[in-house]
Amino acid sequence: MARRKVELTKEQKDRNAEILARLESERENLIEETRALQQQTKRKPGRKRKNQFLSEEE
């Protein structure tokens, strides 16, 4: 079956662009939040084994 090409109106294109921009900004916010959470978990006590090991050698 051949697919028919769909033509969007200017309003539909504008609305789609608006939605895509909003989704992209939400995606960026989620990435930033995820990175922040990962940094917090790296700073938790008990995760500094490398630093303790290095300081014991000195």
C-alpha cells in the first residue's frame, strides 16, 4: 500500500515546533537534574575510598 503524503498547515507546523521546543527544554532540564543527582551520590560518605587510600600511602 502506498502512503499518502500529509501536508500540514502553517498553524500545525507552528504548533509542532512549539511542542518540540518545549520537549527539548524539558529534556535538557532532566539531564541537568540527573547530573546533579549523580554528583550528590558521588559526594556521599563512604565513596571516598580512593582518596583515603592515597592519603594512607603518604
